[in-house]
Amino acid sequence: MIWLIGCKGMLGSEVARLLDEKKAHWVGTDKEVDITDPDALTAFEKSVETSSYLDTSCTDKHIKWIINCSAYTNVDKAEEEPELADKLNNQGALNIARTARRIGAKLIHISTDYVFGGNGKEPYTEDMEKNPLGVYGSTKAAGEEAIQKEMTQYYILRTAWLYGYDGKNFVYTMTKLMNSHDQIRVVNDQKGTPTCAIDLASTIIKIIEKTDNATEAFGKHSAPTPGIYHFTNGGETTWYDFAAEIYKLGKKFGRITHECQVNPCTTEEYGANVQRPAYSVLSKDKICKELKIKLPDWKVSLEKFIRGERFKYE
Ligand SMILES: NC(=O)c1ccc[n+]([C@@H]2O[C@H](COP(=O)([O-])OP(=O)(O)OC[C@H]3O[C@@H](n4cnc5c(N)ncnc54)[C@H](OP(=O)(O)O)[C@@H]3O)[C@@H](O)[C@H]2O)c1
């Protein structure tokens, strides 16, 4: 049995879809089971063992995996609500890790490139020193450490520049702006890698499958080793080039019908309130080797996303 926490969020809803597609035995919770309340987590976990809403074919009601896609994710607002951000990203992560350890479940937790300060020039590896710039990054970094102190059977996946069909994200924001403005400005001095939530969701499922299928027959080391991993799509770009690609593909697939000029600007010219990492490219060598996967290039995944039937922005 898999317990997916944050099942209604942008990433969580993609994981939920995949679990359904795979006909996995899983239960999902979101805000109604508050991760900041340890008793709520315990009560839910206990209810799963006796619950009647589970599929009758599901005989194993023991939760073996917890996937945590819930978090406080509003980077700007976190600066005004540092306590709430910490409550979710740090204390919430700890509560989930404690629950996982108590019931003997493995944990997959999602973290972020924002744990790094962004002054690097080479892709960040998992063991590089963290140096978060703001409240969001600091609270996510604290959440990682809380999990690491609490348990050993964790997979912390740091990702970046995430977009998916069910949530607010850069691709939808740009599409909306490009359909309503004659020109827009996008920063051209911050580098990173866009990540399609579907690709990350597939990787989460792969970790579970590889671990659960690891037997002597597959060789002793076929299960991915618990620890921190980086996952984004392949390649790197700037927000401006990302936006330019969205415009090109949006035009090609009829998502953008308005003429809009996309202009580059510097972070300083743009004048954002919250400092963001200038360089946040993550090295994915570890996850590629461990799971024996190839990463889809960000442009390939973006095209599939924009072409996809589920594309809908408000
Ligand atoms: N989005 C990105 O660009 C990005 C980049 C790097 C890493 N990440 C990480 O990736 C993960 C998934 O991000 P996402 O963008 O999919 O997040 P999201 O869409 O904001 O989803 C988070 C979910 O958690 C729920 N939630 C909020 N408070 C809760 C609580 N107290 N108890 C239980 N659930 C609660 C939210 O409900 P409400 O919506 O009702 O509040 C939402 O459904 C997060 O760990 C995030 O830090 C995201």
C-alpha cells in the first residue's frame, strides 16, 4: 500500500494518475489530513488498516511507502509567512518522517534547487553545501535535515522549475500573458532546467518499482540506495529562453493565438521582491546511474506538455 500525501497538488495529481494507471494499491490525502498535525497523520494511518473504502481486492493494508508531495510552495509569500512555511516544509516533513519510521514505511519526499544559493557555475551535485537564499529554500533545507535525522529509508528528490497540468506554473502563466499582452519581459540571467511533473512522477514510481522488485534474481544492488537525488529534465536554459520556447510551441499547437514580443531583461531590471538563485542547474548523474534512466530533454517534454490534451490554463 502506498500513501500519497499532497495528492491534489500539481505534482501529487500526476503521481495519483500514474498510480491509477499502474493499478497500484494506494490512498491519497491532501489538506484534510494536515501534515502539521502528527495526530491527524496517525489517525489517518490507523484508519487505513480498517478502512472500508479501500478496494476489496486490496488485502495488504500495511503502508509500505509514503510519497510526500505536499509543501508550502509559494516562494514570494513565504517571506511574509515564515512560520507557516516552516510549519509545513520543516515540521510537516518531520511529522511525516516520524510516521514513516514508526510504521516501517519508506519515504519519498520532494525538495528543491532553492536549497542552494545559486552562485555556482557547474551543476550542483547532491553532496554540495546548501546555502538557501530565502525562507522557502531555508525551510525546505530544514525539512530535508529533519528527515535525515529521523530515518534512513528516505529518498529525497530535489527538483526545479516544475510545471504540470494541474496547478499554477510558469508555462500556464506565460501562455496567459502571451495571449493578452503585445510584449512581455522575462529575465535572462537566471539559469536552470524546466521539469515536467509527469517525468518526475514516473521517476517516483520507478523508485518504488525498482525497490519492490529487487530480489536476488535481479542482483543484490538493483534497489536504489536511499538518500538524496536530483531530478529535472535534461539540458539547461534561462527563464527568457524557456518563455521563448513556450511562445514558439504555443503558436505551433494553437495555444497562443495573439502576437506577443518576448523581451529579455536582467533580474535587476525586472525588480523582483525575493532573491532567486542565479544558477540552479542540478547534476542528475546520480539518479541516472542508480535508476539506469535517461532524462528527457526539457524541450522534448515541454512540446509533449503543450501539445497534450490536458493543457488548460485559466
Ligand atoms: N512548483 C515548483 O516549481 C517546484 C520546484 C521545485 C520543487 N518543488 C517541490 O515539489 C513538491 C510539489 O510541488 P507542487 O508545485 O506540486 O506543490 P503544490 O501544487 O503547491 O501542492 C502541494 C499540495 O499540498 C497541499 N497542502 C498544503 N498544506 C497542507 C497541509 N497542511 N497538509 C496537507 N497538505 C497540504 C496543498 O493544498 P492547497 O493547494 O490547498 O494549499 C497542495 O494540494 C513540493 O515539495 C515543492 O517544494 C516544486
